[in-house]
Amino acid sequence: MLLLTFLMCYTAGANDLPSTNLKVGVEEAPPFSYYQDGRWQGKSVELFEQIAFANHWVPQYYEVEDRFTAIDNGTVDIYLPAVTL
């Protein structure tokens, strides 16, 4: 939740930036994130895509088993956890 709060605050002033590809780590955790109909969906994915759109990020989703290893070795830039509101 803290990360998402930071990302939402970071959107201010980002409208003049070029688009940036962002490698996003996800895992199956319905209803927050799940793979269906050829794409990642769910509450966390929908929320993150709004944040990404506001920041001109182009999310590319990667399913990961160990989020810490995936971030450490550069497989992903950020990990999208299951977010409960």
C-alpha cells in the first residue's frame, strides 16, 4: 500500500515525460492478479495500469516465483503485490 501511495504521488508533473517500458513482476493471486484471455488482469493490475498510464509507463508483465530474486537479478523493475483496499 505504501508503494502504491508513493507511485500515485509521483504522478504529479510526469505528463511531459516520454513513455518508459517497465518490467512488472506478478503472480497468480485471484482476484488481485490472474492471467486470463491472453493478458494479466485483476484488481491490482487494474490499479497499477492507471498509475502506469498517468506516468507514461508501458507495463510488461512477467510471472515470477521469487519476487526478491527477480528484482535483484533485473528480471523485473518492480513487483506488483496483491493489494487489498
